[in-house]
Amino acid sequence: MVTLTSFGLRHTPWTVIVLVFFMESAMGNFAKSFYIHWNTTNSIFRIDNTDHVFDLNKGNAQFEYDQVNIICPVYTPGTYEEDTEKYIIYNVSKEEYDTCRITNPNPRIIAICDKPHKLMFFTITFRPFTPQPGGLEFLPGKDYYFISTSSKDDLHRRIGGRCLTNNMKLVFRVCCKPEDQSPVPPPQPTLPPPPPPPTTSTTTTTTTTSKPVTKKTHKYDKAENEVIKSEELSHSRGAALASSLALALAASAVLAPLAR
């Protein structure tokens, strides 16, 4: 419990805002913070709205939890005691919440606002575990009910009180139910790389088309043919000449006796 004198501040309502900013800077704004002034003038206790229902830890990252700061009624010095409001706030069951009747012999107390001339507030972190033995734990997917049955004349009253006359009760719904949470996809197994394709020996058949070898005709080849032709021509001419000479000799041999 924190009191105003711990900070050396005056007992005025604006100090609530100062402390709110101080608390936010100290927490680093990692999660949402709610500030509830627990008095009959707060409109969240009106029966004709749903402001008394709070959804907590919704959309938070892992290990980030919302906080609720319950601020007790505070009054300036000189305010008469009968004009102040005092409360004991309990964490109760759904049935006790609906009936404004605390049947648990040892109810869990959330806050005691019994010093109306001091600024007092109680910070509740809605996490599923607590570092303190016997501390408050708030499990995901469950609803928690806070009420105050204190009356103007009886701080410790457990039946009716301002829970019944002023609807001073709140519901805190802690996110999230296991079935409401987005399922985490299972890790995909890492498949081994596919084996390389089998190595096949590729036989390359080279078809060689043998082209007919064309013998080059050299000049001497033509000359040889021409020599053969010349020899044939000379032979023919020689034979004709020989025949002519033979005929001439034959004719001379025939004509010679006649000339005598």
C-alpha cells in the first residue's frame, strides 16, 4: 500500500494524476493499465452500462500482464467523517457477486480503504503466478469478481451494503481461454534434400559420312593423256605413211618391167 506521505505531496485530487504518470513511467507501458476510482460517483458503477466489465491481457505479448490500480476515496482535510466513504473490497465467487452476499468465512481481501484523508491506491497485476507466497494469481480464461459490501455505517458489513445500493462491483475477464487462443502451427519437419538423379553414361554416336575422294586432276595428268593421244595420233600417221610407202613401192615394182 502506498500513501501520499511517502511522496511528500499534498492531499489534493490532482495528485492522483501525478502518481498515475509516475507509475506509468516506472512500468514502461509494456502492458495496459486501468485506474479505477472506487467511490459512488464513478459512472462505471452505474447499473445501466457495461463499463464494470474489464477485458484484461488481451493482445499482450508473452509475459506482459495488465494492471489495475484501485484508488481509494480521498478528501481534503476538514471533511467530516460522516461525509466520507470507506470500503473493503473482496474477491468473491460468481454467486456472491450476483447476490451481494459474502458467504465465505475467510474471503480474499483486495483492498482496504479506511483512511479517507490520505491518498491510497492498490495495484493488482493480473498474472497467472505471483512471486509472493499467498499472493493473488489470475489464470487465463477465468473471470474474477470484486465487490464491496461496506455501508456508510459499517465498514465490515458482508451482506448488501453499497454493492446492493450503488452496484459497487466489477468483473475482470482474463484473456484467454485455451480454445480461444490462436493455435500455434506445428514446426514443419525439415526434409532432407532430394537425392541427385542417377548418373547415366551417355554414348555419343558420331556418324562419319565418308565423302567420295575426288582425285585432283593435276596438269601432268592432263599432259599424260595428251601424250597418249599424241602417240596414238603419231602411230596412226606413221601407219598411214608406212602403208602409203608400201603401196608406192609395190606400185614401183609393178610398173618397172613395163617401162622396159
